[in-house]
Amino acid sequence: MNSQEFSARIRAASREQPLAIRGGGSKDFYGGQPSGEVLDARGYQGIVAYEPSELVITARAGTPLVEIEAALAAQGQFLPFEPPAFGAAATIGGVVAAGLSGPRRMAVGALRDFVLGIKLIDGEARELKFGGQVMKNVAGYDISRLITGSLGTLGLILEVSLKVLPRPVCERTLRFALPAGEALARVSAWAAKPLSLSASCWQDGVLSVRLSGALAAVNGAEQTLGGEPVPESDAATFWHDLREQRLPFFAGEMPLWRLSVPPTTRALVLPEPQLIEWYGGQRWLRTQTLATELREAAVIAGGHATLFRGGDKGTGTFTPLQAVMMELHRRLKAVFDPRGVFNPGRLYPDI
Amino acid sequence: MKRQHDPEREQDFADVDRRQLLSELAASVPRPALLCEPEDLRPYECDGLAAYRRLPLAVVLAEDEAQVVAVLKICHRLGVPVVARGAGTGLSGGAMPHGQGVLLSLAKMKRILKIDPLAATAVVEPGVRNLAISEAAAAHGLYYAPDPSSQIACTIGGNVAENAGGVHCLKYGLTVHNVLKVRAVTMAGEIVELGGAAPDAPGYDLLAVMIGSEGLLAVVTEVVVKLTPKPQTAQVIMASFDDVGRAGDAVAAIIGAGIIPAGLEMMDKAATAAVEPFVNAGYDLAAEAILLCESDGTVAEVDEEIARMRRVLDASGATGIRVSRDEAERLKFWAGRKAAFPAAGRISPDYYCIDGTIPRRRLGEMLRAIGGMERKFGLRCINVFHAGDGNLHPLILYDANEPGQTARTEAFGAEILELSVALGGTITGEHGVGFEKLDGMCVQFASEELAAFHRLKAAFDPQGLLNPGKAVPSLHRCAEFGRMHVHRGELKFPDIERF
């Protein structure tokens, strides 16, 4: 499929016969139920440019994430935000549209922090290019980041340019037996110091933290922190399984909720089991508890709650927006997709 | 007053009723907060780009959010343009007033509302100076990472509007990477909160859209910034090169070796010659170019990284290498770089700062081209670069009192920016489009992309009252620009008083 064929499909679509943009389908579960005729982006693939010394990779949307990660790994580089793939079929376009980041998020930034440029086709079949391949670029509004995480509701991503980084020279994982409250307090204190922290995960009384950086820095931080070192290959498997939600915590049919809250929020009195990542900023819950109750708890803490997997999506997947913000969302939808042809209901019911 | 943002042409605001505006403003803000006499307006006629000046109808020095809301609601109802301003240090004319509008200064809203050392965040009003945040956070071992050259004066509200950078953004990011939340007032007077203290917010990333929007979407009234733990120590290498191309290649080699320096700056021979008599930084004046490569972190970490950078620089053909021996020497090495702009002002009656960004590997090519342009336009140019991220600041030296020099300078600048776009870069890395680079936008973007920017603007401000005529050129202007593009040296903006 080339961009002209995409444009033709988009022109032929309508509010009554919308399109469901899809890459590898690995994140079909995320957001509102996909509806409409599938517009498969997988045919539009390939790495367009990768110059390691520029720290930038540009790829077509349908390029498999695994292909990009392999190309980067061959040069000792990586996508620092560690995007969850949720399956080998994941494409880079889908990764950017979903906007999800992995365990390293608090240390290096989220996916959106690494997006430098995007080429897309909007709902009127216009091919548009925003941002570029350079780190510093303030020409025009930051539409690349607006598209990131918009779940395909604003346009079909054709191509993305991402900032990449060299892999850390050294990584080490330490474990501590601690209750949730104490684990949260310690991680917050460590995060406010230059201790090379690059990930944290608490579950079932065990806190795991990862250190990344130069050898000397990691050694120094390890001495300060103490804890039980985890063998390197076990550690790599653990963080990968966390990122891909393959730890036993994530198994089974119980609805999975994601709470995004200010990291220093104390342990939330909500149903167990909970898994706490991102220095306290991302908290996973397996529960049948009512959406309203979880959303209220998250909003009071200064964050929001998402029904990530399973459960009843009848009450919406994402925390509803205040009226002024919802109106802005409607207007922004109309800026790029005035006929409402892309991914209806995937983000909010009327977006 | 019925107005509508128009992508095609700039709106005509000639029918604004000054008397009614002033009487309504006087009724809703305290007397000292409203300025309308010409001698009081004069200090606000321009920002850091003093070449373009214009007097507003009135200046309001807002003291709190309620006054911002009141001013915006009045102007919204009366159809009056509003230009928000922080410290006025911007270099692209973004805060130049509108002749039929209100200049809304946020400089008096300068309270630091909260510093949370555990969360490593600060809540501040928009008029707080960039450096004041770091000073207030220092007691907790924290600082605010983005450090534009003007950080002693520029405000965080202005930093948000411009997505300001600095010399450390290769490692620590730009404003967009260091701001967690913005509270702002739309032109209609509605309060919006974008982003938050949580790692993300539901819905579209409107925080990213707001940052770098040059005051066209909403007026910032509160900012939550991320603070960074202060590194234990820092050291800088000063490396000399006998060829600018080799210096450019050394930059790529450092990054290719997997090193992300805390700062990576380059100055050419003309730049070191300009600053050395001024600051005595100890620069190698025989070198064609020097690089400043900084490492920060723990003592052991810095030792390790400095040794690695040294090896790469040696292998890249550096003709001389000096490593700062102590903090005083580190600051001395940096003093020269930070003094580049004032030094340019010292050796030339006027200078014009350019802000293109290009892929790093094209640095040598760009420098050679600039050398050719110096001859073509008969003007000197000194070059300082944020080499690590490819952001160039050529300073074109000229004398505005010499007939024709201003126009030649603008044509010189335009040619650098056009080449930046052609090399795969952008017309502005960190100073913003403002009023100055509107024509450059016509080069960088196709009309459908500009039209999308206009639609986005209208989504926030349907009447087109916030900072009209800035950041995004009208489609008509670009069509005209395309037609006159061949005639070099024509005066831009003939309607603006010039200095």
C-alpha cells in the first residue's frame, strides 16, 4: 500500500463508514472498541534513515518494532522509553499512536519526549509533515506530539522520526523486601538524588530497582542503596516481562486498571493486588471495583485511571475530561478529521 | 465586535475603539497596573529583537490570574488583540506589541508558590525568572535544567511560550521535557489545566501543543516544572582544531562513541577572537574552531567520561586539549561562550543572531557555505553553535546606519535559514518564529501545513485575538513571498518603524 492508496481509502470513507487504523493489531485491546473498516498500515514499512551519530531514526509507520530495535541494537543504541510491544506484530506507527512507555519512563522521559517529527495523512486525505529530524525545532506548533498517543483519531501516521540514545554501559538490579508504603518512600528519596535510578517495580512485598549508567556511577549507587543484587540475565528477563506485561501479576481475566498519579502519592487504599512502577507514578490494579470509585481515587491524588485491559468498557476507557477540555478535544479532532473518519470512539465516545 | 481568525490574510483591527477599551480596563484593574501614556508605553515597544518596534494602545501589568481573566474577557468582548509578555528577552519579536492591542505583561506575577523537594517539582507564577527557580531549589540539591543564555532575566512563562533551550539540552532536554503542567487562560477567559503532576494526562497532549506556541493559544498563569538533582561535579574539555570541518566531525564522533555530553558547544575563530579580549577565557586564538565538551555526574563518572571524550577528540585530530582543573576554570571556559552575544555587540555597532538547526553531520558544509555568504554579502559573521544538537547561532555583524547593510543582513540571514531547511533542518531551534521569521515559515512548510496550524490556532482562539500576525504567516503572505522571493534585499515589513 502506498500513500496514494491510503488517501483514496480515506477519501472514500465517511462518518457512517469509518476506518479503523491498524498496525500489527497488538494493541486492539487498548482504548475503546475498534470499529469501522480496517485500514492496514503494515504494508507501508521500512527504515527510511538511521544515522547513529545523529541519534535519530526515521521509519515508515508499518515497520515492525522488532526490526527497529534490532537496527538500533546493532549500533549499541535503543529506544530509551522502552515501549511495550504486546506482541511481535507491533509496528512503530502503532507504538506512537498508542503513546505507551515502559519501565525507564521516569528516568529518561516518555515516548512523547523522543518524538521529533511525524508525517501523516489527515481526514481530508492531506499529506502533512510536522517537526523533523533535528533535536531542537520550534517552527510551528508541536503537532508531532499532539498526534503521539492520540490513538489514530487525528490521522494516519505515515512516518515517524524518533530520538534514540546509546545503551547504558552498565545496568544492575537490586531487590529489597519492603511493604508498599516504605518502598514508595525510599524510591521517592532515591529519585530526587543523582543515583542513576532507571526503573522501579514493587509487588507483593518486593521492591526491585534498576540502576543504569557509567560503571563507576552504578557501583557508587549500589553501595549507597544496598539491597540484594539480581543476576544480570534474570534482571533483564524481569524488566522485559514487566514491560510486556508477562509477569504472573498480569495473567488471568480480572480487569486490569492503570492509575497514573503523582509519584509521591502515598500507598492507595484500594483493592489488591497492586503493582507499582515509575517511582510510584504508575500503579496497576487487578480488580472488579467500580470505575467511578477508582477514577475518584486517582483524581483526588492528582492523576487519572484507565481501564487498560478487560472489564466493562461501557463506562469509558479513559478518565472523562472537564467540559472546557472536552470542547477543545472536539475542536482539535475537527482540525484534522472534520468528517470523523478515523477510529471513532477509540479515545472518547464522540472523538 | 465580530472577528474571525483568517488563515488567508491578517485581520484588520483599525476599528478598535481605544477610548472604550481604556475605560473598561480602568474599571477592572488597579490604577497602577494600567499604562496608556506614550512615555509609559515606550519601554514595552519591543522585545530582545529591537529592530522591530511598535507601541500598543495600553499595557496592563497583571498581578494575578483574576486580572488576566478580566483583561482577556474585556478584549474578547471588544475584539481587541492581546500580546502576552514576560521579561521581553525574546529574540524573534514574538512579544512585539500590536498597534491596536493590549500588551499584557506577566512580569509582576513572580511568586514561587511551592517547592516540593521530594517530588522534585516547583510550582511558579509565569513571571518568575528562569534562574530564580534554580536559586530557590539549590537548598534542596535541585535545579531547573533548561538554561537559555538569558536565564538571569527571562521568565518561565516566556520559556513555555518559546520552548526555550540552552547549552545543556542535549542531555537534559528543552522546556517541553521539563515542564509537567501549565495552567493558562484562553482568549475567552476560560481556565485550562494542561498536563499534571502525574506522569501523563488523559486525552491529547495539549501541554506539548501549548509549549512553544508563542503566545497564540492561551496566556500562562502558572507552571509546574520538574527539578533535576544537581550533579556532584562537572568538568569541561576545551579542544582546538585547525579546521572547522574536523571540529564538526569530532562532534559526530563523540556522539557516535555513545557519549552524551552535558554540553557540547563550538565557536569558530572569529568568535573566539571577539570574546577573548572581553573575558580572557584562555581560548586558543590560533585554532580555526574550538569545542567545549562538558561532563557532569559523580566524581568517578566524570573522570571516566572525560577520559573517553579525550580519546575521541585526540583520534579526531584535535590540535590542543585542555581540561578544566577546577570549578573556577570551568566557569572561565564557559564565560567566553556565554559572552558571545555581548562580545559581538562590542566589536560591531549591530549584530543579527540566526537560530537555524541542522543535522550535526552537515556542520562543516554549513560553515563553508556561511564563509561564501560573508563574501557575497560583504558582511562578517561569527559562529557559535550548540554543536551537540546542531543548533547554530551565526551572528552577522553590521551597521544599521550604513545604507543597505540592514537589508543585506536580512538577506544573509534568510539564506542561512533556507540552507538550514535544505540540509534537513529548521529555521528556528529555540528562539521562535515570532515576527521575524514569518517568511522562513513559508520556506519550511507547505500551504496545507500552514493551514493546519491556522485551524489549530482557531480551535483555541476562534476570533484570532491572541498575538495576531506572529508565528504562522498568512497564506496570502506566503504567496506574495513566493513571488517576490527572487528579488533579494527587499525591505521586509515596510509598515514597521525601523531602527
